Amino acid sequence: MTLNAWLPVFALMTSLVASLVIFALPERGYRLRTAVNLGAAVFKLALVAVMVWGVFQGVEYGVSFTMVPGVDFVLKADALSMMFAGLSAVLWFLTTIYAVGYLEDSPNRSRFFGFFSLCVASTMGIALAGNLFTFFLFYEMLTLATYPLVVHRGTERALKAGRTYVIYTLTGGAVLLLAIAWLQGLAGDLHFQEGGHFGGADPAMHGSLTLIFVLLIAGLGVKAAIFPLHGWLPQAMVAPAPVSALLHAVAVVKAGAFGIVRVVYDIYGIEASSALGLLEPLAWLAAFTMLYGSVRALFQMDLKRRLAFSTVSQVSYIILGICLFGPVGATGGLVHLLHQGIMKITLFFCAGNYAETLGIHRIDEMDGAGRRMPGTSLAFTLGAFGMIGAPPLAGFITKWTMGTGALAADMDWVIAVLVLSSVLNAAYFLPILHRLWFREQSGKWPHERYWGRLETSAWLFWPPVLTAVMTVLVGVLASFPFSPLSWAELVVLRAYSS
């Protein structure tokens, strides 16, 4: 095999090896642990950048071998996998910087960062999986790797949230395994391919394919937090802020949404999914989840829980977009895979900064925090306006593209859903911004820490500032080559031309 064939393996092994090294380090090995973390993250970024350029040029990367007769282990890089792998690599690097500062005085840091790297290895494996079997292996590995992060604090509340998380995700995994086994028995070991496999399926298979599709969506919908399978997500907010950022922006919920995209695009195919009547019910479920999550967010006073229900709503934009039968709407949904990750990680970084610097956890404690922490609060403001869909930020690009696609697909009801969702987004974000910037501080902060000239630790300050800048740039530069929108257009073009 050529070196190109092994690049996906190297990208996967970077964080896997880092996790094993970190587990072996003593708790006091702060500098070496930080060097391993950041070095692995930078190396992964470089490998992913090489593959992104290669995939754009038509270079093939991949390796496969037979594990048992009829079942292959496959890693490969294609346009869709590079979207998710690129998001994982960039945000892992920034989250690593943030986590180093956030956990500076915490116990069990080697354990945390070991599972943290294992979580990223799992996510990279999901991105680079070339068939459903390989995808499932890393999908379940992600469940096991994230559980210790959710329960990291060891409190009764954290352990309860961890139990809920495991019950939901392992049950979803069992349903997903059943669906994969049934599909493999029906059609063999199906590799992911643009256009899918069932464009000309025998009508006698339609009933089984429909039931299998329902099981696949149910299994993947747990991590994607589709209603009514979302109950674990708000409870998991007891985890440290870097974990919340990973859960919402790049790892767990994105793994579920990415899996649904793979099923619709690369297993069933857009044409077959539409012909079987599978996309419209899924679109309605996604639309309901969008509105349900926003309504629930309105009534949350805990900042991270409000952001959690916002995620329930926002991830369903991805699913709704790919259900709009047409390339424009699908592009809008697919680009939100990246846009939502950038905006949401900004908001969770900022929430962590308020908690660590001022002891703020509740929205009614945030009065005047914008004057005390202007950099963090400006980043939060940009992330919030992006989620609302204000131009020219990332969220506006998503909603404009999806709305245009809905009109092209004669699905006018989607416009009403997008407008109502944006109104609800504004209803639960604008009161926070009003408290930050326009209300006077009342009393002392719950627990204030001083960091000298910066408003907070430099490790905590710069990651949200950088992701806030990215929220602006991916909107302003949306038409440029290699922007998230341009790459989503490339993925959709290849899917619809296959």
C-alpha cells in the first residue's frame, strides 16, 4: 500500500496514541501532558489538511481488511468525511487549549485528558469510517470514552447524569446494531458510496428497507438528540465546560447527525430515500425537534441547560436540510454541521469562562458581566447572534441557504419553521445579552477570581475569541474556496451527480 492509503490510519492513531501516553503519565506531569496534548492536536491538524487538499484534487485515501468473512474494517477519506474530520481536528485543538486552563487546579487530570483524547480518536474514526460496521465500532467506542468525562467530577449529580447517558446511548447502540445486522443480512456489507446502494432496489425489499431505515434513525437519533430521544443531553451539562463543548460541538451529537447523513446519502441514497417516502416524515420530526428544543430553552434559567436545549433544536437543522429534496437545501443543512459546531463551542467556552471567573451558572446572575468580561461577552454575543441567524454570521448562511432550498423543493412550510425557530432563538438569547450589556451588576459575583490584566486566564480567553472570529469569517467569506459552504456544495454536488 502507498503512504496515501495509510493517512486515515495515521490521523486516527494520533489521538489514540496520545491517549495511551497520557494515561501513563503521573498526575504531576503537567508540562509533558500539555505538550503531548497540543503536539498530537497540531499533528492531526496537519494530516487532515493534507487529506482535505488531496480529496479536493481527487486523490483517494483509504485502507481496508477483512475482520471476519463478509465483514470489512474500512477507513477512507471522502468529501463528507473530511467535513467532519476537519471540524474535529480544528475544534479539538482549541478545546485542548481551553481544557488545559479550565482544569489547571483539578484532580485526575491525566485520567481526564486520556479519555478526552480517546473521545477524539473515536470521533475521527466515525468521520473516516468507510462502512456501517466500522462506523458502529467507533460510535460505541465514543459512548465508552465520553462516560468518564461526563462523570468526571464524581458528584452524585454527575453519576446520575452518567447513568442516564449510558442508558440512552447503549440502548441506541443496540438498536443501531440490530439495524446494521438486518441490513447486512439483506444486502451484504455495504460500503459508504456517493449515491447510495438502493436506487434500483427490488420492490419486494421496500418494506424491509423502510423498517431498517426507521431503526437506523432511532439508533442514531439518540446521540443526535432528536425528540423524544434527547433526555440525556440536558442532564449531561453537569460535566465540565470542555466536555460540554465536545458533546455539543464536535463529538456526540454531531456523531449522531453525521451518521444520519451517511445513511441518507451513502447507504440508501437521496433518490431511494425519497422514493421510499422516508424523507418527509424525517423532515417533520426534525422540524418539530427544532421548535421543541427552542421552546424548552426559553424556560431554562441555568445557562448551560439553556444552551443544551438550544443544541437539541440546532442539530435538527442538519437533518431537516438533508431531507429537503434538492441540492440547495441539502447544502444548507450540511454546512450547519460545521457552522453549529463553531457557534456552539463559542457559547460553551464563554459559559465556562463565566463559571470559572465569576462563579456564574445562572442567567439571573449575569447582570453587568459584559463590563467585567468584555472579550468573553463579545464572543458570546457573536455566537448568540449567529444562532439567531443575523447576517452576515454563520447561522445566517445556514438559514438563508435552507430557506432558498425549501422554496426550490416546493416545501414552503419549512420557511415558516425557519422563521419561527429564529424568533424563538432570539427570545432565549436576547434576554441574556440584555443582562450582559444593559443591566447594572447587583451585589458581588458568586465567586470572583482575578487574573491580572486579562479578564480571565489566557488559556480560557483566547479559544472563544478565535471561534467567535471564525463565526464571522465563515459567514463573510462563505463564497470563497474551501469555506464550509463551498465544501458542503462539493459534497452535495457529488451526491446528486452519482
